[in-house]
Amino acid sequence: MITELTFDSDAIAECDRFEVWREMFCSKMWGLDIAHSDSRPFFARCRFVSLGAVEVIRSELNGLDFSRTPRRVRQQESDDFGFHLSLSGGVRAVQAGCHAEVRGAGGLLLAGGQPYTLSTPQMPGSAHYQCYSLHLPRKELLQRVPDAERHLAEVCAGGEPLNLLVQYLDLVAGHDAALRSPDLRRLAGEHLLDLVALTLEPGRDPESQFQRGGLRAARRAALVRYLEQHYRDERLSVKTAAAALGISESYLHRLMAESGESFTEMVNRLRLERAKRMLEDPGCDGLRIGDIAFATGFNDFTYFNRLFRRRFGDTPRTFRADRPEQGDTMQ
């Protein structure tokens, strides 16, 4: 079973790129007809990942028209769902008499057992359209959203559910090591099904949604990502992080407990690891130890020294003084 596959049109002779894409991917894998609608040469860069029962494709494309014709429906005999998630530009789709257009970021649910068309736009200049495409097993999605077909070709745009879905997909796409574990791939697929269900029906059964693993996993991932981006801010606190993420302080503490670290432990770890990298970098030799402490978010020099020694076994000054010279590390 294929768990990961990459396609890059730039790696194929220009005269063969479109045919390879059309036959190997669009026709055989996805059961789609395709036409190139862009004034520029054909371009596609895609990464296919299997996450248990869910398949995810991260794509950069130029203008293309995809069609799942009645003939394709009969040939493939799949009644699973697809969720197309536009990240930039916009996309148009038609299914079951419903016309939808996503402007900017947004998602669309499509049924593989019915004909549909989907068109990606030609972007300005040299930019490419970016999207995620999710293949969702029918049974598993209907368990979460029994009337899912009511949402066919319905635009899902904006709001926390869509943002959490995008953030979780980005997190999964950026952690190759985790994808090597079949159990983690399966769990990530379950989380994505939960998040798509929440995106389709954000106001339905909130207590159940609160308990869904996908929602908690996505919020936990969003919290970790926020801390990774803001740990150097000396004003960072539980209160400011919770407010930025739109959650309560008590819920933030519960999410941190699930990660195995407290809020303070994670922030200090991120700050100390950054300080260590700066002390190892000859390009930072012009900075005093105190400058590095403050640059990484510490506003108490004594506290920084104590934590650094506890974590790395030396004071910052000794750690820097004992750093191997670049020439020594090359030998």
C-alpha cells in the first residue's frame, strides 16, 4: 500500500509533463478527466500521503479544469467523499445542480459517486494555486455527519473550524517522522475526519465536538505552534496566549497537560534551546550573555543562568567558552 508519493512536473521533460499527470494521477488514481486552462506552461507539484483511511494531497497548481464524468463514476465505483480546501486564489465547483465559488481560503465537500466539475484559477504573475485535497471514506464521514450530502458544493469559509483544519494539515505535513508510524498516521486521519465534520457543521452538538479527538488535537497543535512563534516575547503568559487562541486559561492548562509539559516548562525549553543555538553560533559572539537572555524572552538574568545550567550542565558563559572551534568540528 502506498503511504506517500510525490509528483513534481519540473522533474519531467516538458513535452511529457501533462500526459504523465493526466494518465498516472488524474485518470488512474483519482478517476478524473483534466484540461489545462492556464496560459502558462503546465505546472503541478503534489505530495500524496495516506493517513489511515484518509488520503491527503498537498498541491501547487496552475489553472486546470477537473471533471468527474458519469463514465468515470461508473468506472471507479467509489461513493466516498472529497473535501477540497483552497489556500489561495479561489476555486469553482458544480455538483448536483449546485454551483459554488470559493474566494480565497475555504473548503468544498464533493461526492465521488456523482459527477462534478472543479476548476482551479490562473494566478497572477508566477504564483501558483495552493490547496489540500482530502479523500474521505463515506462510512466514517457519515458516522460523524449523517446528512453530509446536504453540504455538497457548499462553501465552508472562515471561522475557527476551518482555521484549525488548515493548521492541523500544515502540522501533519511538516512532521515527516510522525508519518513513519502506522498508528500515528491512522490517528491523524481520525482527527482530520473530526475536523472536517466540525467544519461542515460548526454549530451541531457542541458538547460532542468538544470531546472529539480531532478538535482537541488541532487546538493543542495551534497552541504549540503559537508558543513556538511567540516564546521570545517577554510578555508571553497563559493569559495572553489563551486570549490570542480564543480559549479559556483553564482549557489551555488542560491542553498543556496532554502534551506532557506545563506552559512554563515548554516556554522555558523553547527559550533555552534558542539561547543554546545562539551560544553555539560564532555569528553571535558579539552579543553578551545578558543580550542573549533578553533576546530569547528572559527578563531575569539570574533565573536564565540557573535554568540554563540545570538543563545543559554548564553556565552560559562556560558553555560558550568550551564551544569547539569550527575547525575542530570538521576534523
